[in-house]
Amino acid sequence: IAKRLEKFKTTIFTQMSNLAVKHGAINLGQGFPNFDGPEFVKEAAIQAIKDGKNQYARGYGVPDLNFAIAERFKKDTGLVVDPEKEITVTSGCTEAIAATILGLINPGDEVILFAPFYDSYEATLSMAGAKIKGITLRPPDFAVPIDELKFAISKNTRAMLINTPHNPTGKMFTREELSKIASLCIENNVLVFTDEVYDKLAFEMDHISMASLPGMYERTVTLNSLGKTFSLTGWKIGWAIAPPHLTWGVRQAHAFLTFSTSTPMQWAAATALRAPDSYYEELKRDYNAKKAILVEGLKAVGFKVHPSSGTYFVVVDHTCFGLANDIEFCEYLIKEVGVAAIPTSVFYLNPEEGKDLVRFTFCKDEGTLRAAVERMKEKL
Ligand code: GLN
């Protein structure tokens, strides 16, 4: 294996899901819904296949989808973007992240990450030969330590990667935090790559896109996908929105990573994004109910639950149960209790910082959430 990837193991999501299957545990680990996406979107995919939309798509996206993404972005942020020049459709947001990093970062460029961070960021930055600088968001509120951030920026800092609503903590970046980060980026000529795949799962406050802040669109790549919003995580339709000078890099990388993305699924994705507002409202209502079941349940089990404003995740402090660290706790939880969660230490540059925290997901039907809580109440 190449040196730049040597330190990365099988992803923690795969590890925990495999262990959950082996021990018959209820899986509140890997973030995938155990229910299906909406009928009208599945029907649209079947129709697209029947209509012969089955050969290579245009590299940067089928025109209808690029238009639907632009419409959605305008509705969400007020920004008007050119679907032909500023949107690139990719194979999930994970590819959008990779294409953005590989297309815009040179070896040796410094990139700032906020820990805990989603595992693909570090691996992809490593593939690009970037130098990673980490800033840790700490409980209870995971606020951005602006002075540390200021200190971390150097003349070699090329970009900052942010994620809001944030996986794994459920933190949402406030307007004040985003404004401070924006000022620093403008002053120091730093780009922002912003992963907003949970933007429609914002419960406690409104989601704010970094690109919508004054002076930021021209230096921001906004990354998003279909999977979370439409409970279709296996479809792998994502996209990057950026001004033409940044889109150029993203498209060059995308052209040689995957060239294009599944054609019929792109047509169906366009149908999905044109869903009426009521779809999004219902999604949020359903998830709010699930969240309440899990959060109240975890509190009743005895965990210290950190407040989550968005995403379908919540992190808890497990230390009152007396296990040495997050990995040991999750192994115990799967094997002895029959519930899977995700240890968070893998989301930090320094694993020590995550050893007290584990992540649970509530993207499961209510019966499954209740059953998991019951198991924990009985056996923890
Ligand atoms: N994004 C999902 C999560 O955080 C899973 C991603 C994956 O399995 N690679 O759980």
C-alpha cells in the first residue's frame, strides 16, 4: 500500500457495522437510514432507466440536475449560480470532497480541519500531499476557538474545511462563528470547503451556508448530496458549487477520478430536489420525533448527552460506565449489550481527545430506537 495511506485502516463505520452484524447488535453506528427514500424518487429512477437514460452522463452532470441544484441553492441561500459553469455533479459528497481537495490543493499547502472531523477529509488531504493543521472543537458546546484559529493560519494556509451541521457532534456553526471565520479567510486569502450534507436536518437553529456571507462566495466550495435528505445514501449523488475559477479545479479532478456519475440516478435526483416544501418539513418532523426518543432514552440510561442542533447524530460521554476509552466502550456495547455506536477518537488528529465520546445515530425507525434504549437500560 502507498505510504500516504498506510496509517488509514478499514473505516470505523465498516468496522463497527461488521461487528454489529457478527454479534446481532442493533446498529446505531454507521449513519444510514433503515427505511427507504420516497416513492416518487424511486419511481423517477425506474422511469429514467426505462426511458433509456443509461449511457454516460455529461461529465459535470445531466443538465436537468445541474438546473435543479441551482434552483435549490437559490431557494436555500438566495445565491444565483450558473448551472453550466458553477456546479459539478459527483459520485456522492465524498467524491466532491476528494475532487475539491485534489483539484485545488498542491502538495505542501496547509489545510485547516476542525476536529472531530469526518474520516475522509484527512485521508483525502493525505492523498493530495497537504499539510493538515487541526483545531479542536471541545464539549460541551463545541464552539470555534477563534484565537487558536487565528494562530493556526500562516502564509502557506490554502484552505479551511468546515462541516455544518457537524458530524459527529451535531454542532451547527453560528452566524457569529461563520462571520469570524470569513473575516480571517478574506484577510489571509484562504479558501473554504464546506460540507453541508446535513443542511436539511437542522433542528435547533437555521442552517447558514458559508457561501452566503459577504465576500465569501468567490472563495467557497459548497459541498452537498442527496443521500441524507432523501434517505438514499446508496445512490451516491453529490455535488460541488463554486465560482468558475474554483470549479475548474474541481472538474479537472472529477474528470479523471470518475469522469461522470450514474445517469438514471441523476435524472431521479433532479426530481427529488424539486420536492415541495412539505417534503422537507415532514422529514424534519419525523427526525425530531426520532431524536427525542434517542436523546431521552440515552439520558434515562445514564449518559451525559451533549446537545445536538443538527444532523442525525448525537454524542455522549460514556465515562460513567467505567470503560477505559471510546473503542473499548463501543466493543463492550456491541458484544455485551447488543447495540452499536461509533467511537469518536478516529475523528481526531490526536485520538486521546476523543476517548470519552461516542456517537449514536437516530436515523432508524422508532421501534429500533426504542429497542436499543431498552437493551442499554437493561444491560449497561
Ligand atoms: N456518513 C456516514 C456516517 O458518518 C457513513 C459514511 C460511511 O460509512 N463511510 O456514519
